[in-house]
Amino acid sequence: MAVTRDARELKKGSAELLILSLVEDRARHGYDIARLIEIRSRGELHFYAASLYPLLYRLERRGWIEGRWIEKTGLRRRRVYRITAQGRKVLAAHRRGWQAFVRAINRVTGLETT
Amino acid sequence: MKPLMPEWKREIQARLAGAGLRPEREREVIEEFAQHLEDRYRDLIGRGVPEVDAVAETRRELDAARFDRDIARAVLDPPPAPAPPPADGLPARQWVSGLWQDVRYAARALRRTPGFLIASTATVALSTGPTIAAIGVANWLFFRPLPGVVSPERMAVVWFGTWSEEGSFSPSRVSYAHLADMRARLTTIGAITGHTQASINLALETAPPRVVAGWFVMANFFDVLGVRFQEGRGFRPDEDSNPGGESVVVLSADLARSLFPDGPAAGRIVRVNGLAFQVVGVTSPSFRGSVVGRPADLWLPGLTSPRVNHFPAGSQAYGPDRGPFSDFLVRLSPGATFEQADAELRAAARALGDRQIPETEKYRTVQPTLFPEAGLDPFARGIGWNFTRLLLGIGALLVVLGAANLANLFVFRSVTRGQEAAVRRALGASGGRLVRLQLAESVLVSGLGALAGLGVAVAAKAWLDGAIVPGIGRFEIAIDWRLLAIAIAMAAGVGILLSAAPARLAARTTLTGDLSRTSRSATRSTGRLRTSLAVVQLALSLMLLVGALLFIQTLHNLRRVDLGIDLRGVSTFRFASRGQAYTPERTIQFYRDLLERLPHAPGVEAVAAANLVPVEGVTYGLRVLPPAEAASTIGKPNREAFQAALRVLSNEVTPAYFQSMGMQIIAGRTFTDAETYVSGVEPAVVISASLAERLYGATNAVGRPVTFPAQGGLPRHDAPVIGVVTDVRWGRPSRPIEHVIYLPFGGSATSVNQVLIVRSSRPPAEVTRLVDAEVSRLDPALPVARDQTMTAILDQQLAQQRVNAWALGVLAGLGFLLAAVGIHGLVAQIAADRMREFGIRLALGATPRQIVVLVLRTALFVIAIGAPLGLVLAGLGSQLVKSRLFGITPLDMAVYIVATLALAAVVVLASLGPARRASRVDPVNVLRVD
């Protein structure tokens, strides 16, 4: 049971990492984020809207991203999300943790050193 | 071209119906979702996906089991906070609230693992509790100055008297006039006051008489000590200046409350040794007396003592050279030292002696001796120090044991929770945060444990307070703010120190070490730590067990010593006859009457009276001349005969004494009634077997004369031996047999000690009632000063050994418990770590028994290192207490072997559980874990 709990936590953690990293350099709207994930993962990862938006709203409530309606002339208004200062800190921490995790997995699945 | 697409908004709205969002928010969410779906649809069409498939694919975006619930949760619920926010270096305000959050979090975590909480709290309680109690004893004896007295460290005890070469002290009482004379010459001493203890019969018109602890004091006593009053006042100078003093008395708060529960005591009349005295004051409840261990019930002016003690009419006042006191308390002047005061005091006494008048002649030899600091009686200080040292040593040992075990428990816990910590780290919790969490947990545990430990100390106080410690007085564990401060400090120290190791472990925890359990680096270092802890615990427990067994055996040996008397069913009674103004003649008559009536009561086998009983340790001595010396000193000056004489113990007894004590008459007979109660030269004597051997070389000495040199007011004379009785061990069982000579009771009119002895098959309480009834028939106003069974007297003599045996026994038991828990945890952890290996072995054909053996190897390793270490420690330690042992050597082989076997058994038993569980593991499950 401990294994499944960890797995869910890790999945959640990695999704947060993904979203934060995608809004790190510029603000994006929801579909943009979903599309980028699919493109950059070469189709390996696909976020359904039903999963993506609850996640976005949660991050927004935590104060890690900030959502605003943007109106461009001639186009419908869109809700775009950008990263906050706190979000940047969280992203950095997540990145560190993720790298360590990946190293660990590699070590286990690769050569067992000691 | 506008592709045909369904109305997404309506579908979305339908699905969101159950989310319970506000209409405005719902509209926003629907809008956002609709846009997403439109974009998706367009993308798919743009890629060439057929329309129908595009629609289906797009619709799948909305697929989620509880879409509305997820949205609701995300939009409406407060942000989840199970994972600690991964921020470091928060501003101060947030740091404090963060700390509180840590504590609450730690409390929750502890509640989830009740086993750990109980084990760790119990460990702290059991190791700090006795230590706190021991410190309470030290508090009582040394740290806490006399309660209710102002600055006792600036006071000193002064004894007037002479010291013999052997170190015994003969007090000499100083008159008020001489005291004033010396006082006038002193600058380093601000005040002097005298005190002396006396047993007082106290009675009210409405209450039966009782014996209380009274003290005669000088009028300035309460002022010098700085005692406060709950009611009334102390003594006025004029109440202690005329011969006979004034009939006023000050009561202690406890006595006043017990005598007058319903009203003030001041102004009431009480009967002090039958005399009417008026209560003028009640001291504050905190004041217990002027000597530690001797609680005082009431105080009387010093000059009333001859009246109160019913001295004969002629000596009702003190002569010009003597007063009531030889024992004084002095208070130093500001800035003076004890050395200066001592020198000045001696000089003042010498000045008196140099006056060359008869009244001050004695000061040429009588000198004041100053003992710094008021508190314990000077003779008791050495005893007190030894006693305290023993208790503190035991306490320290217990704390070490407890600390080792606590460390074990915490390390185990942090390793078990390592996975949890690892994931937290992955999600951003910093190492610092985890350390804080660990700290919060440790402090909580040690705080709770220290509270419980205080509870243990209080329980010990309730159990032990009031017991009589030989040489010191009434035992007390003094619990005050000092003790509370120490308890808190200990708790904090223990908590922080112990969390250091596991906290560092938690901080350093990397995903490497914990998520993948097959990695051994982290577990190996904790395994080593835990093994060493277990070894230390084992060694200490073994040492304690050896000590306990040695002391228990000592106690057993002491109890089994043949005292020469049969203790069972023998009760002793003492009456406060002096306080009732009994003359010696009346006293003797009282006992004659009592001895006539009591033997007829049912169930009473024998009744006797004597000066003393054995075992108590009080002795009277007489000098006796062996035949050769008797012959050679005839006609010589008495001093020669006295010096050549043998010093033997003496006791005056009634005829039934030997029967009541269960002694055998080896030859001859006991006294007749006619020979008893005769004053002057005794008509006959009975001697002990060893004395018969010493004097005459044979146990049958009946008919031979015993020669007494001149002593005790009687001239040199002979008395015939009419009986020889079995030897008796007088005093402590460890003392050698002494020579005893028995004289008929009532012979020396000045003997002050009498005791009634009753041998009966009935329970002691019934015997007491019987005696009380008969005594009140003879004299209703006479209280029983003390009644004790002989067994109780023996127990009191053995009190020190009993304490030793008990203390070490409890310690050893605790040590075992802690060691067992430690070993169990260690073996369980190691077994858990090697689960995979066991699974593989079992799959490859190993038998469960082989697995058990593998696991037990750790336990055996601990024994192999811990046992020799423990034995060496025990051997060394037992040398330190060699003097306290009796009938057993410090290196008694049987004890060491038994202790080691017991310990080994406990270790194996503690390891069996985890070992068996390891052997029962299903290889399939184990191999699948990763």
C-alpha cells in the first residue's frame, strides 16, 4: 500500500512540475499548455481537460500560478496563466527532487553499486 | 470554413451541475473549457481526422469519473496542506507559527503510533522519575535550606562540650549569663539562640494524651531564625528570663490544625507533661523545625525545662554555671566568615575560662565547636552525604539506560518513516524542516515523559515520606521549584540530545537510501548505531542485575543471622512516664502492676520488662572483673581495678524476660520475684554463655561469683551467677557476639529506660489494644510513647540494606525491560532489512529454522560483546560497594553466572518474535515488493 500512495504523490508531483515549467518563461492558456505537453513529450503524455483544469485551478489557489482574462482585439478573451515568485521557488525545488529521483531510478534499474 | 461542432457549453454545464459553483465562476469555467474543446476539435480536423472521430476524441477530453467533483475540489476547497510548504528561511512571525504547526503535526504523528508513544514516554518517565526523587532527597538534605528559616547558609551549629580522644562528644550546658558574656565579645556573630529536643506528653481536656516532638528554645529563637507566624507570636524575652520560665507554648501548624481543627489555637490551654500551658502562637506551615529530619511539633521556653521534666523540687532552676542548652544556632554578621566566627567564639570561651572563678572553671576544657550551615545535625552529615551519593548514582545510571533506549526507539522510528521523509523531500521539504519536525517530536515525548517522571517522583514521595532513616531522622523527598526546574531541564536536554542522531539521519535521508530498500548504505550505519546501543544496554543491565543479586543476598543473609532470640510474635512498648512526673519508684511500681495483670490475658505467652531490647542497638555497659584480675586487684585503688576490668553489655530484666525473648536457659535458672525489684546491690546475676566462657572457661558458671569494681555509685562487690543463657547478637546482625550480663529489674533507681515486652500469638494490633486497655486502667493520662514489634525493629536496623536491595532490584528490572525492548527493535529492524534475502533463501530451499538461527545471530552477537563487558563492569562496580555486602563476596561466582544466564534468556526471548516472523515470510510476497 505504501507503494501506491507514493506513486500517486509522485504523479501529482510530476504534473505540477510540468505545468510550472511550461509557464516559467511566458504566460500561457490552458489549451496551449496541454498542446505543448503533448508535443514535447512526443505524444507520450496527454492531459485530458478534465484532469488539466482542476490541476490549474489548484495551483492557482496555492498561489503558484496566476490566471487572468486577456482580451486581444478581434479575438475572444482567453484565460492565461503565468508563474508567480513563489511558484518559481516551488519549481526549483521540484526540479531538484525530480533529478534526484531520476538518478535513483537509474541506479536501481542500472548497475547496483552497493 | 466553420466546422460543425456540438454545443460544448451545454454539455459542460450539464456535467458541472453537481459542482456547486457560484454562477459567475461557473460561467467562467464553462467558457474556458468550451474554448479548450473548440481548439482541440479544430486541431484534430486540421490534422485530417474525420469529423466523427474528432468529435468523439474531443468529447473524451471531458471524461473523468467525477469531473464535477474534481473541479469543485480545485475551485472551492482550501488548498491541501498535508505536505509542508517547501519554503526555507521564513520571516520570524511565520517561523513561530511554523513551529506551532510543527508541534501540532508532531502530536498528530505521535498519536498515529501509540506503541512508540507509550514506549518512549514510559522510558523517559521510568528513568527520570527515580532520578528526580533522588534529587528530591538531596534537596531535602542539602540544597533546600531549612524551610521557613531565613538564610540558613549564613547560620552555623555550635556545640559546647568536650571531645574525647576516640571522637565521641560530651555536651556541656551553658548558662544564659555566660552566654550573654560571650555574646558581648562577638562581632562576627549577630545572634545566638539555643535549642534542645524533648519528648513531650501533650493532652487536651478533650483529647487523649499523645507524645509529640517538643523543643526547648531561647526566647529569641524565632527571631534569629526568621520564622513567620500563622497565628500569634513567638516568645517574649520576659517569658524566658525568670527561673522556671513562663507557661507559654508555640505550636507547629500541623499540630495546631490537628488539635484545634475548627478554630484558632492562640489563647487556648494545653497540658504539657501534665502542666497547663497557654498557646501564644502557631508557626507558618512551611517551618518544620531547626534540624533537618527532626520535625518539631511545639516549642517551649528553655527555662521551663526543669519544670516540664518534673525534676525534683530542689533542682527546679539552673545553677549559675549551667543552663538548658549545649546546642546552639548562631547567625553570622554580614560579611563575616565561618572561620572568623569560630575563632572569635573560642576566644570568648577562653576569656571566660581565664576569669579564674569557680563558675567559669569549666571553660578551660569546655570549648565551642562550630559547624558551618544550619540544617543537618553534624553527626548526620556524613551519613546523609553517603546516602545521597548512592541515590544520585543510581539515578544517573537510570538516566543513561533510559537515554540509550530512547535513542534506540527514535532511530528505529526514523528509519521506518524514512520512505515518508524521502517523498516529502522529493516534493520540496527541506532538510531543515525535517529536522525541526524531528525535534518537535522528541521534545514532545521527553516533555510528556518528564511530566510522567514527576508523577513517579511524587508517588515515591507519598510512599517513602516519613520513614525513619537511621542516623538522620524522618525521610522526606522535598519537591519544590528547584526540582521542577531540574525536571524541565532534564526533559529538554534529553529530548534535544536524543533527537540529534535521528534528526541528522532524517535530514540526510536521500531518496537513494530509503525509497529503494535494497540499498544498504543508510541502514548499515543505523544498524551499527543500534547494535552498539543494544550492547551498552545489555552491559549496563547485567551490571545492575549482579548488583541487585548481591544486595538481595546480603539482605537475605542478614535476615537469616541467628540473633539468639526468637523475634516472632514479640512486641515492645515504651511509656512516656517521665512526662507524667513519674518518680523512679512509681515507674517501677507501674511495671510491677502491669506485669501482674497482663500475663492473664488470653493469647499472651510471656510478659516482661527490661531496660533495653536487643537489635535496637542501644547499649548499657558495665565493668566486670575476671577472676584473675579480681584477685590481683584486691586492696588496690579502684582506678586500677576499673582499668583491668572487662566492659560488657548489661540489661536489667524481670524473670520472664528470657522466655519472652525466646532465649534458652543453658544452666541454672532465671531470677525469682524476690530477687527482682530490689534496689542497691543485686542479689544475683545471669550471664551469657560467651561471658561464662570468658570468665570461667566453661558455660556452667552457676554458683560462681562475678566481681564488679566500684562504679555507678556502688562500691566494689560480688554477685553470684544463678543462670547462664544463650548468646544474643546485640545491635545490627552484622556485629559480632558480645558479652551480656543480666541484672534483676528495678535495681538501679536511676535507670531511665524501660520497655515492656509481650510475647503473644495474637496479631500485633490486638496486643497493642490489650496493653493500651491495661495501661489506661492503671493510669489514664499515660500515653504510649512507642510500640513496635521486634520484627519491625530488625527491619529498621536493616533499612539501609533494604533500600539497597530494593533500589537495585527495581533498577535491574527496568534495565532488563529497556534492554529487551532495545534488542527486540534491533533484531526486528535487521530482520526487516534482510527480508528479500530470507525470501530468496527460503525459495532456494532453506528451512524456517535456519532463518531463525540467522536472525538470532545478531542477538547472540550482542550477548557475546555485551555480556563480558557487563561482567567486567559488574566486577569493578561491586568492589565499590564491598563494604555494604554481608556474607557474600563481591565476585561471588554463582551470582555472576545466574545473572548472565538470565540476561541471555531475556535476549533470546526478545529476539524470538522477529526471528519467527522472518522465518514465516512468504518468498513470493517478499520478492515482489520492489
